[in-house]
Amino acid sequence: MSFRHQYVIGDLQGCYAAYLHLLEILDFDPAQDKLWFAGDLVARGEDSLSTLRHVKALCEQGTAATVLGNHDINLIAVWRGAAKIKKRIRQRLFLLPMIAMNCLNGYVISQYWLFLMSRRY
């Protein structure tokens, strides 16, 4: 499929309002454009959950793709019990782990598996 525009966006960090504003500035049209997310969808922003839900919807439409960043990997590690959540971000990650697994699909599982395996050797 050919796209009118393709954009690469990195480090959303859960900044949902800024992300939506960026899409507005770009005149993003999911019927014609594609987004490539370069990791760190979650973290310090005001609404990581909405950010993940929006990215998930775009991925399901085939109009976006994503790779993992270190914040995304940390979130998955906490969800799987491989790491403890940092006290200062505990409140922001209340509902994220289950949503993250659904949003990032099978890619997360394969990348998380590679991450865990690399730590063993």
C-alpha cells in the first residue's frame, strides 16, 4: 500500500494531549498516512493509558507500527514480575500493564522474550 505521508515519532512518553496536537499539526489522515512509533510510548506524560489505546487502534487499522523503547520494556518487566516498579511512577502506571500487552501485540512478547534471554547469557 502506498501512503501520502509516513511519519516517525519517538518518545511519546504518555503525553497524550501533545501527541494529538502533533497529529493535528501534521494533518494526519489514517486513511492516507502511516505512523511509525520509535518506542517509549509510556512514562512521564499525563495520560499513558490513552496514548496506548490510541496507538493500539491505529496499529489495528494498519495505519501505524511500533517498536519498544526502554520505558515500554520496563513496563512489561514490571507487569511480568521481572522488575519492581519505581515508587515515583507507581501512580501513573496503575492500569497500564494489561493495556500495554494488548496495545503492542505480539511484537512485545517476542521483544520481551529476547530481552529476558539476553539477560541470562
